[in-house]
Amino acid sequence: MPRIGITGHMNLTPATEKLVTAVLHDVLAPYADNNLVGVSCLARGADQLFARVVLDVGGQLEVVLPTSTYREQKVKPENLATFDELLGQAVDAHTMPFTEANREAYEAANNTLLDTIERLVAVWDGQPSADQGGTGATVEQARQLGKPVDVVWPAGAERNG
């Protein structure tokens, strides 16, 4: 039962979301018949694309939320339906013991994600993180833990802003 987690950028362009989704299908398809478990923090962007692909290939979704109030504090109105749909399809959800969605909560969620997976998929442009909760820092931490990392950044991929 492979356990694969996701880290990645939230601010992907719509065209990039399509490119990334196609590559995620290619990356996850080989695990589809082996009781794949995908672990995601369900942030918009890469986390949600990954979660949807995990479900599309027949895997199970587990969620790690940074706070019990993450939905109310951080999920934008235009993303609520997708967030709720994916969370509703999760077989398990772990919530970090924080009330404020801040760096400490994100780091704890990333640490929990990394502790529970065997492999990490990173939708990452290769740029270093500004802080420990960022994509680059999570990739570095996974590598330090000896976890294989599949970097997904297809040709033509872009971030907003």
C-alpha cells in the first residue's frame, strides 16, 4: 500500500493546472492497483489537484489539516465547494492542535504528512521557500529524511503573481 504525499504551489495558472493534472495522472497511475493512499493538506492548487487525481485513479485520500478552523480561516469562498467535496471523500482526516492557521500550524501539518508517507510528489518550480512551511522547504526536508521526491513542473508551467 504505497503512501504518497503532496506539496506544491497554490497559485498555479489555469493552464498550468491542466498541465500538472496530466503529469500527476502519469506519476500516480502506476500505483493505482496497489491500494494507493494519497495524503494532502487540501490547500488550493497543487494539493487539491493531487487529491482529485488520487481519487480518479482509484486511490484513497487522507487529509492533514493545519487547524480545526482551517476552512473558516483560509479557504476562499470560490474554493469552498471543491474543498468540501474532497474533504468529504477522505477516508481519514488528521487535524493539528492549532487554532490559528499560521507558519507553526503549516509546519506541523507538513511534518505529519512527511511522517506518514513513503514518497513525496512536489508541484514545484524549483525556487527556494521563503519559510519552513513552503514547498521548497518541504522538498528539502523530505530529501533529508531519505524519502523519494517526484518533482512535477511541466514545460510551460507558470504561477500567478
